[in-house]
Amino acid sequence: MNSHRTTTASAVLVGAGLMKSYGLTRALAGVDVSVSAGESLAIMGPSGSGKSTLLHCLAGIERPDAGQVLLGGERVDQLGEPHRSELRRTRFGFVFQSGQLLPELPADENVALPLMLGGISRRQAVQKAREWFPPLGLAGMEERRPGQLSGGQAQRVAIARALVGSPQVIFADEPTGALDQITGMEVIDLLVTTTRRQGTALVVVTHDEDVARWCDRTVRVRDGRLSEEARTPDGAAGTNAVAHAARGTAGRPTGHDTDARYDR
């Protein structure tokens, strides 16, 4: 995938020499990582390896003890918490394992929430949010509450919420961890292809090799250091999709991430 080859000069997000410790435990020990617009990067590693800490530092949730985090050349790590909070709301998007949708709000308002928090009127925010429902396979589900959505549908709503503000980077922390394998592959396919089409950088933390294969590159973290980097061969993601569909759809209805209880 030479078209997605990342250099520090072309990267939208860069972490350089990142170090982070919690007491005597060193979580990051001088990590260098970068991702370009439209590129997807998977971060893998065993529990306690530092992969979640790396995501938190890159996303401005935590400050590294040393090193730099740059977004479009701007030092994220030097910003105060109010500015980092604004950056997380306006220039970053987030997709979590559980979706973290507000149960009392319909799907369209869950998607619109970042826009409303940024000062956009409810009417305008919901109107913009609803534009994301058809392309993500959610048409007709705008007024359903999270409890009326299947797991795959809820994650699609979470993806719409992450994308609605046109962020530069989306961070996905185990985005398929709460889904069955087939639905998980559908969700990661949707996430990778949509962000690539939008020109949004995508950083995915996962323990699942199948999820990582959808991404353009995979880095592995061990003992706070990047131990290896691999680039996904062209066409591998499509091959994975066909293989998973062949294994998983036998005896399963079409549109299998949709809970039949709500398909009436």
C-alpha cells in the first residue's frame, strides 16, 4: 500500500519519543508513531503492553512524560486541559468498545451530540447527523433509542457520531470487542472504508488479528516499545471479507447485524 506510506512530513498525527510512567511502571519507553490522512493504523499488543496508553497520549487524553504529540504540526501535548478537551470534541472522533451511547436519546441526537456541545442548534445538528444514516446502513433508525438497536447498529451510530464533526483523526478502542465475529468484520470494514473515503486518519487499538488486517498498517507494542511494524498487502481486506462471509452466513439471514426483534 505505497499510496498510504507514512512519513513524518506527510503525517497528520505524529507521536515522537513518547514516554509515560505510572509510578515505577513504564508504560511507554520512547515510542515513535505517525499516521496520514486517510490511512488506518492498527495498534496491537498484549494486556499491559502500553497500547491503550499510547492511544490516550495521541488523543490528548493523557500527557506523555516526555516526547511530543503533533496534530498538523501543532503540539497537542503542550495544550492545557481546556484546549485538549476542545480538540477532542472538534478535531478528534472516538469509537469505543461499548459504543457509549446515551440511552435516553434517540439515535440521531446521539450522533448530533458533539455538534450541539459545540454550540450548533439542535435542529441544525440533528439535520447534519441524519445525513450519516443512509451511508452507514441506518436509514429509518434515526428515532430509535440505543435499547432498540442491535449491537452492530449501535456501533454504526457510534461511528456516525465520531464522523459527524469532520474530524482529522478517529480513535477506535476495541471497536468490535463486544460484537460477534461476523458483525465485527462488517463494522471494521465500514469504519476503515468510510474514514479512507473521507480522508480521515484512523487509529485502532485491537487484540484481534482479523481486525488489524483491515488496516493499512499494524504496529505492535511490547513493554512500552514498538516491537514490529507490518503493512497489509493490497486486497487482503477484501479477501478477509469474502472468507468471513463464506464461514459465517450459512443459516443466517441477510443483514445479520440487525436484530430481528426490531425489523418489523
